[in-house]
Amino acid sequence: MTTGNLLQTQQSLAADHASSAVQIVERTVDPGRDNAARLAAYAKLTGATWQLVTEPPAELRRLAKFFGFYYQKVPEGDPDARDWLTGKPLTYDVDHSTTTT
């Protein structure tokens, strides 16, 4: 959902000729899975042209505390869920707030 909202934001900025005044950055809350190659594949799949970033878990914890957002690794609730990139079974999900800064 976040990426979809950011795609709409990007389109609105372009329509208002304001794209150069705003920098969109999307940060993952799943550094265990989301490495640079995976984020690049996700950008290609979704059409995201902004930065998709990840960081080590300790840095993510510091950012969450500073910006006041929540995230937590939880067991996957759907036993048939598959990873969109690898097709392997998912063993966990990440619950998180939808705070944007």
C-alpha cells in the first residue's frame, strides 16, 4: 500500500511540476529479507523510481525510536504464503505502523 500511495504522490508532484522540489525515499522495515538486489527487483516490479533503502537492524531500531514508528517480526499467518521474488514459503511477516515522515 505504501508504494502505491507513493506512486500516486509521484504522479501528483509531476503534474504540479514539483518533482524536483521533493525527494521520495521508501525504507524497508524488513532488513532480514530486503537487500539491495531485492529492493531493485521490487522497484522494477512496481515502477518505483525513488530510493528504496534498507539498513542493519540496529540502525532500523534507532530510526524507529527517533521517528516513533513501530515494527515487529511476527509469524506468517497464511501457511500457503509465498515470497513474491523467490516463490519460497514465507515463515514470517512484519507488522508495522504506517507513519511517514
